[in-house]
Amino acid sequence: MASIMPTEKASDYIGDELSLFADAVNWKNYWSNTLEPLVGDKVLEVGAGIGSNTALLRRRNQQWTALEPDQTQANQIRNSQPDDENLKVICGFLSDISAEQQYDTLVYIDVLEHIEDDLGEVNAAMSYLKSGGRLIVLSPAHQRFFSPFDKAVGHFRRYNKAMLKRLTPNNASIEKLFYMDSVGCLASYANAVLLEASMPTKKQIWLWDKFMVPVSKVLDMLFNYSVGKTVVAVWTKTD
């Protein structure tokens, strides 16, 4: 049975984008199929939200710990997979995990931009990885696209490749660093500069997911993943 461990550090999540993007099937399949082969057997997912990304990335028999500081969302993960013995749900932060725990992979999907001390977080994350283990980060790209939406859901920043590269700890090397969703840059530009919207509409999400993402899958390859509204970094622990 999936277990949940509460901590007194639990906090409410201020964003409302999780349900809004729940039906972005093409996008979720695109990035998860790209990242899933990089995920090891023992995984810590930081900021697991309502568990939608957990379901996308997990393979059968993986030992998966979903770490989520919002109690309601942590309970939602547990309730969605109540009989899964390989899934542990912890309500809390990275500091609530025992330092003795060592994982093959740590995953931050649309999470690092919510953490003010991102450098401290990345360095701390490395201490939970086995030698040769991977830290995988997926985040919104390009500060020039920072919009009222980013502010509304608690983002401190958007990233580019140089910003993520500067976060590299001394005991790690960058294995992969690339952009995704080249066509989606148009949607991000419209939201940040033209619309100045605090939250995209369901229709806007549907149009982007239905028509832009499939085109991005083709163009991203042609552009060698050098352009996109999302950036991915994969670090490997070297000691």
C-alpha cells in the first residue's frame, strides 16, 4: 500500500496550474517519453504535486518516493494509488528526507523555479544521489517570457541553459542540457508580452497542446533542441 508520511513543515501550494494543464496530453507524453529512459530504479521526485508526473515517469517495480509539501496534494497521490507497495509519499521538503537515503535519480519537474535558493537546492540534491546517479530538472525557459502567470503560481524565475549550467555542483557534470517545445515559444511570448495574462485559459492550453506541441516535436529535432519554451538539465554525480 502506498504510504504517506506527514511532517510539520508541510505548506499549502499557492498555484492552480496543475489542474489547468492536466489535459495537456501531447505535451506530457512528449517530455515524459524523452526523460523516462534516464530515470533509474530508486527515485525521489521532489515537488510531486498531485502525482500526474509520477504516473507518467514511473515504470513497474521502481521504488518511488513522491515528496510534496502540500498535504492535500500529497494525500491525492496516496489515494490515487493506494495499493502500490513501491510508492512512498512524504509530505515535506528535501531536508525532511534522511541523509542516509541514496537514490539513483532525483527528479524536479516544473519545481526548481519555485525554490528561491535554487543553488542550495541543487547542491543539497546531490547529497542524496548515489555515485553516477542523475539529477533531472525540467523548468520553464527564458526570463524574457516571465509573465503575470509565472508570478501568480509562485515562480521566482525562468531559466536558460547558461543559468542552469551555473548551478552545477563541484561533484557533478552536465550530461544533457537542451530546450523543448520550439513552437511553444510563440505562446509564451503572447502570454508574457501581448496578453499579460495571469493564467492561460483552458482553450489556450488546448490549442497549444493540440496543434503546437506536435509541430514542436518535429522542429525540435531539426533545430537540435536549441530553441524552446522549456529547458531540461541532467546532471550526473561524479563521486
